[in-house]
Amino acid sequence: MLTARRWKLLAGVTLAAAAAPALAQEPATAARIAAMQAQIDAMQKQLDELKAMQARPAVPPAAAAAPASTVVAAPAAKPPIWKGAPEFTAEGGWRFKPRGRIQYDVGSVGNPNDAVASPNLGFNARSRRLLLGAEGEVPGGFKWRAEFDFAQGDVGYEDITFQYAPKGAAFSAQVGNFYPFSSLETVSSSGAHSFLERAQLTDAFGHNRRIGVAVGYAGLDGDLRVNAGLFNDGVNARFDNDDWLFGARATWSPEAFGGRIHLGANYQHREFQTNGLSFQYRSRPFVQTTDVRFVDTGLVAARGDDVYGVEAAGIFGPLHVVTEAQWVNVDGIANPAALTGLESVAGGTAFAGDPRFFSTYVEAGWWLTGETRGYKDGSWQRTSVRNGFDEGGWGAFGINARYDFLDLSDRVAAGTPATSFAAPNFVNGGTQTGYLFSLVWQPIDYVRFLAQYTRADIEGGPRAATTVGGPAPVPDRDYDLDVWALRAQFEF
């Protein structure tokens, strides 16, 4: 706006301009007229400058004083996209999304011949997972994820990773707490499985998240994937923990036969902790509503082990089939007395040779309502419902069947007939075979209900002697039990 001073200046210019013709008629005043004309011209110039200043937009003093390089515009945010929870994005490569998963289980594990003295069999309910976390991306091709499990009272550390994976690039790298590429079943999210728990090979062979660094390669339009990494132990490992693991996995998943096939192989080399040179191989009876294990080797004295695995799967419309197998070769310690320095088996049993264990499963499933099982980048993903509750439908219904076999018994040395089924010549961890059936109902993409029945057959193992009588050697004694379970799940 024009100030009072500027109005006076404008008025003076106007009066002077009006008086100029009259003064010009007096010859004596010619010099004064010229001087006044010069002043008028100067004032007119100032007036033009004032008008130009009035036409410019106002600039805050702080911004006007700051150098141009320090004034940075904030990235423009876009409206959130809802994927079970809001996903926020902004220009420049920013993304943020909260994550979570709630799983409540209820089940009943039979007591074979009513011979197992444990109050932890029978009916029980459990909050299996109460996960909270978030994930996101930052400019430059960086991604991150952090998830925590509050289900058991103590905080459990899930995926906590920082990854460099630019869009369109073949190579990637990540550091953090994650699964070391141990199998298709293991690396896939617990919310995407056909049964309550992963196959026995995950539990029995100790495939858990570890802190590590890894690199990856994706070729052939993403159909070929190779990952490898070096790992220590979990987030809350002790200071004296010097164990390490090298893990690698390769998968190929082309479109074929009217669907998609998956072929893979995985390998792990593990070195155990110096002052705890031992490992316990064991598995629960297909649910985690009990802590009773019917197959268990106890602590085996060993420096480490090698795990070899193969994978195969096919997805053909509503049908999926999958099988995996893993072999474990243990680098046993036959003579703990020969250990030196800080080396110790920490109570592990020494065997006369190197134990070998094996596990495999075969699964088939069918979505009765026509869905296709979710799959991406070498792992199972959430299945998208075709006609959910939110669209007036009944959601997705699927049925699944699985055969799951685990062998934790091994004859490591010939021995004499009297001792051939006892340490140090024989590892009596037992075998456990499961025949599993499940019904899955997903009302919408993010809600799932699952019912499961399992018939479990056990041969040998640490409880065979008290569960089954008779003259047969303990590793040859077999018994069975029934397991029923239900799960309610919500995730975002």
C-alpha cells in the first residue's frame, strides 16, 4: 500500500506538472523551469519504482534474507492408500506404513496312552503373535522395516532391517535381524501359511532370525533370485556369543504349465559358540499350545553343522502343491576331554560319530472359491480374496493337506547288540510323522480363520520308554496322538 509520504510525493508531482506550462511563458524564469523539470523527471522515476514495488508479491523477511540455496520446498504428500492400514507416500521416494499381526490360538494336544506326566498337554489357548511395527522407504533406493512381538510378555524381535534395493536394479544389500535364507517355508510370513505352524524342519533344525549382512541378485525379470549372507546370532544375544552362520539360497520361479513353478536350493554352514559347543534338535507336535516335545535329541556335542535343502512348488489357478526336504550333517565332538581353552560342550552328549538328521513335507491345497495362493520373489504372500465381506460376498475358502516327516534318530556307530540303541552309538531323538488337514476362511484380505487337525505318529524318542511297554527296543516303540487347533488372525 502507498504510505502518506508517498501520497504527498505524488501530489507534488501533479501540481508541479500543472504549473509548468504557465511558468514557461516568463523568459526570466527559464532557468527555474528547467530545474523544476529535472526534479519532476526524478520524482516520476521514483514513482515508477514505487509502483513496481507494489506489484511484487510479499516475501517473508526470513526467507528474503536467507540465501536461495537454503529455501527447500517440502515434498508434496499424496493421499494415503489403505492396505489394511494407511500407507503414506510423498514425492521423491518417501513411503511409510504401519504393520501388525494378531494371532490367537486355541488347541488340544492328546496325551498318548495317558502316560506323559505333564500338565501342559490337553486344552490350552495362547496369543501366538502380537506384532507391531512399521516399514518404509527413503529417497535413494533405501528401505527399512521394524517389527516387535509382545505376545509372550517379553519383547520378541522380528524383522528389523535396513535395505538398499533401488527400483530396477539387479543387486541389493541389507543388514539387520532376519531369516538367513533357510527354506521357502521359513522365509515366508507366518500370516501366509496354510497351517498354524511352519513345517517341522524349521522348528527342529533351529531356523531363527539372526543379525547379519546379506547381498542379493535378481535376474531374468525377477524369476531368478540368489541371496547369501553372513550372520551372528539374534538381537539379544550375549556378549560371549561368537557363533556364526553362512547362508545362501537360490530360487527360480518362471511361468510354466499354465501357472507358476518354484524351484530352489538352500545351504547353511553353522559354527557353534565356543563355550557352548552343542545343539539341541527337537520339535513340538505341530502346534505351540504346548511345550512338550515327543521328539528330542537333547544337547548333542558338536562344533557345528551343515544344512542342505531343496524346494519345489507349483501354483496353477486355485491349486498349489509344494514340497521341501532338508538334511543336517552334524560335526560331532566324540571326545570332549580333548577340548582346550574356553571350549566346552556345556552338557552336550558326545557320540561316537557324526549324527545325520532329515526332514521333509509334501503339501497340496485348493481354494474352493477360485483364489490363487499369493506368491512373490521366492516366498508365499497374502492371498487376495475375490469376493469379500466388504463386497457382499462370503470371502475365500480353502482346504489343505500335508504330510510332514522328521527323523532325529541315527546310528552313528555299530556298537554291540546290547548297546546299539544307546549313546554314544545311537541318537534316539525319535521320528515324528504328521498327517495334517486344514480349512482356511478369509472374509477379507486381512482377516483369516484357520481350523487344523493333525494325526501325529511317533516312533522312539525320549518318551517312548514310559509311553509304550513291551519287549521291543525303545527306538522301535511307536504311539500316536491327535491334535486339534483353531486360529483367529488379523494383520495389516
